[in-house]
Amino acid sequence: MKKRNTVWIFLAILVLFAGNVQAAVTIAPASITVAADRQSTHTITWNLTATSGPPISSSPQGLFQVPMFVGLMTIGTVNTTVTAPMNYLVPVNGTATETFVIPLSVLKKAEELGKTSIRYTRTFDGGVGAGSLNINLTSPSAAQLSVNSIRLYFENKRAETTVKRHEPGLKVYADIGFVGKGLFKGYWQVDDRIISYVSKNLTYGKKLTLETPDAPSLPTFLEGTHVVKFIIQNPEMDIEFPKALYYVTPGETTEISTIALLSPFELAVLGRNSPMFKWQSTKLLATYLLEFMETEQGDPVFSAYTTQSQYIIPDMVFKTYLTSPQPYYWRVTGLDKENNIAGESAVRQVRFMTE
């Protein structure tokens, strides 16, 4: 009899204790701070507490939300399920670890709304409820300087060109994409020889454009191929720096005419039913080469020769080569009767609609 009474007393204590427990979801860490202009990946732990519930509690979706005048606005989702095994004690407890990405699209949307923080929220089933991680956004200028892109090009907007021997005024330009602030240092080199140093204290902005100096200028007295690079010393970068190539010819070079791209216009969105591309050259050329690239300086994924100043893309090209819904870059190069480059166009972007 005494043992039975002890059991009932123990159960009564559990019921009384359970009645004082409230369901809750907490996160470790409780908040994080991220740069407002770059995608980042984070790992957090969800801690679940409930009075009772199933052996497993799960959340099928995470929500990026910002507070508005009335309620919360969802500006992005993470469509993965997080599952927490629950124990059988009182209160019922469980934990789950999640690694998720804060995409740049979510950060830009928060910036457009004038928000300096975002909530990452999940709701767990089984009577557990919801919990939110606070994500604080810092401005790019508050972050340490880092370089995210480098592009070299000549006046023709390409990374290669041809010049005559002793031709003056040749220049290479460098577009440096960066975030944060700090001391930027680097140097121009031609054929592994340094010609000038650059040092700038960057405090704002997202892009820095540099050019090779007037003196010493890029050498054009030696025939052949020459390689130009801009080497970044600070911030340190463990990458293969891009290069620009120029070819010095022994005599007169072919006069390069301008090819104007007529249609489609920049950033046009076209259907896949035999779209036509048109251009016009300042002088009559023997052949034209139309090229499509996935990046502005990338290798062509499709190209075609034509003697006309227009080209209709066949259906089979879309099935085999131009399959992506992402934008393509396109350009036209003109050739003379000796197959020398005699005309060049600018580069435009175009996108083809999917079915």
C-alpha cells in the first residue's frame, strides 16, 4: 500500500510540474550579424520544449520576415524540413541543428524596405510552437575590405586587341568590384615586369576603375603577344589574376570598322521561335561571326558565320546550345576577304523565354 501511494504522489508531482511548463522554441545563437550585401551560410541549433507531444517534432519551412505596420512580411523562404527527436521526460525536450543560406535577394529586399534586421522563423508541430532568429544587417562600409570581382579590358571592351608596332596611347582598364573599406594596394605588370603601383584608401562604393599610366606606357616596340595583369596585394587574394592580351604586328594593321548592333535591344527578352538578330557595319565586310556567351568574357557556347548583316537562330540551336533561361551575351565580329578581323561590335545581353 505504501509503495502504491508513493507512485501516485510521484505522478501527481509530474502532472503539477508539467502544468507549470510552457511550450517554447529558443535558438542558439539567439542572433547573428551579417553584411547586407553578400550571401552567407550559417548554422544554428533549435531547442524545443513542450508539455507533451509526439516523439518527433518537425518544421517544413523557414521564413525570412520583416516587421511592418501590420504584422510581418515574408521576403523569402527556406524550403527544407528540420526535424527534432523529442524525449519522454517532463517537460518534453528536443534539439535540431540547421545550416541555411541567407540569399542576396532577401538582403536586397530588406534594404529596399529600409530594414536593418530580419527574423528567421520556424514553426514546429506537435504543440511546440514557433521561434525566431534575429539577423542584424551591417552596411557594406562597416565590413572589412574584400574584392569580389576583377575585369580587365582595352578600349574595345575586350580582353584582347591588336596594335601596330610603336603605336602610342594603348591602355588597359581594370574594373574592381569590392565591399567594405580599407587600404587597397596593387600593381600593373606587363610580361611579368611591374610598370606602376596603385594605393588607395577605399571607404565607400562598390566598384573601382583603374587604368594603366600614361608614363610608362604599355610597350609596343616588340612584335608578338604581350600579357597585362593587375596584381592585388591588399586585401590578400589567393587566386589566378585575369589577364589582358595585346598583339603587336610588324606593319600596318587592318582598319577595324565599327559594327552597330541594331536588334534586339539591350536586355531584350525574346521567344524561341526563330528570333532575328540584325547589325550594320560602317564598311562592307566579307563575313560576319555571331557569337553567344554565358559571360561577357567567356568562350562562345554557340557561334555562326554569315555573309548577311542578319541571322535567324534555328530551332535546333535552342534545343542543343541556348538552353538556359539565364541571360546570354552576344556580339558580332567582321572579317575581310583574307579572314582578318576587320570589324567589331559592342557586347549586348539577351534572354530567351522558356516554355
